[in-house]
Amino acid sequence: MDSGKISGNYPTTEEIAIQSLRGLIPDIISNNERFNSNFYLLQWLKAQDLNPEKTETMIRNSVQWRQDNQIESGWKDETFLEFSEKYGFVCGVDKDRCPVVFFQLGGKDFRKGISTYGKKGWVLYWAKHYAQVEDLIFTHNKDKNDDTHRINYDSSKEITLIVDSKGFSAFQLTSLDVLRLGVVNATNITHYFPALVSLTIFVNMNTVFKGAFKVLKPILEVPYLTMEFYGSDEVLNRRIFKNLQIVRVTGAAKGDF
């Protein structure tokens, strides 16, 4: 039941919302096969609390923004691959084979990255990287729901994002560009992407990162996202990671975290 009309005498709230949304965006569905997926539409609906009208506006704005900025092209360009290798996420799966994304803040020189790629390039490269994560979760949901007959809120799964701030330097926060563009990137992911992350786990929280996070937290407080915060307890952190196998999305060789 990944595409097409939803059948059944007693449709769920999610099925009703999906059908309503389909009626609002037939032009987009005909131009982009991905939007013919009921589970992809559900991800967008989650971003707007299952409101079809608000979701339509969000989708149309996103489609135009992606076209204007060529977000879904250039993924194999050498410069973008270099960016992904230096600054991007590491990706793997949990014990249920659902994608997990790991982001190590320590050791990354965001100031240098902005200087190297330019402010516009920095923002667009992150948007392309988000689109890669979106592609990952789209494929997972498509495969997982191959035999699904009824749709509920949990029919589409989002990733778990683990952010490790160990080693994050206060020097990075002396740059207004790092802070400003961090806000831009966080805003882009909540304005132009469907629900991608259902759980974000922050580990090794230190004073430096807590200060930076105060700026981003209001942007990231969306209906579908739960956030958990942990300090530097090694035993607890190992418990969090024990069922995760982490591999890079692009570029580097595979390996366990």
C-alpha cells in the first residue's frame, strides 16, 4: 500500500490525512514519483502535525527551494564528497535495521569549512547532506512497508540522530558565521524537509556545546522530535551505542563505531 488510493471501511487518521493531501498536490505527484508514496507523504504530514493544508504549503515551498538551489543534484561532485568526508554524518543501523546517524562535533573546524566553501556553499552542502539522509530513510520505509495494508503514525519510521559534543572547541563559537549559519541550517531542515529524525540523543554534553545549543533549541522543537541529553558517563554512553553498527554514508571505508 505504498502508493495509490487507500482502501478500507474505517480509515485511520493518518490514512484520511494522506488522502486529503493527495487531493491537494496532484501536480507534484505527477512530476515526482517519490510523492506517490503514502509513507513519504506521511513523513511530510508528521512535520505539520497531520494537517494536509499546512503540509501542502510546506511541500510546495520545499519543491521550489530544492529546484532553485539544485539540492538533489551534484552528490557525486568531488568538492561535495570532500565536504561530506570532513564534516558530514556517519550512518549505520540499529538492531531493527532502522537507520541511525552519528554526528561527531569534536575535531571539526566549522570556521575553516565556512571559509573553504563560502557561506552559500556551506549551507547548500548541508542541505544536500540532509537530502541524502532523506533518501536513506525513504528507502528504508519503502522496504519495511512492502506488505503493509493499513497505515498508522508509526508506519513511517524516522532516524535516530546521535550528536557527540566531546572535544567541541569554544573557539568555534567565537565566529558569528558559525552561529548564524548553524541557525540557517537548522531552519532549513525544519522548513524544507519532512520528518527525518524522531529521536536525537546528545552525549558528552559540555558547557561549550550547551551554550551553542541554547541558540538552536527553539528551532528544533518540532512535534515529531524527542531530544535526550547525557553527560560524559562512559558506561551509559556505551549502553546507548551497543546495538548500533556505524558505517559512513559516502566516502570512507566501513567500520564499527
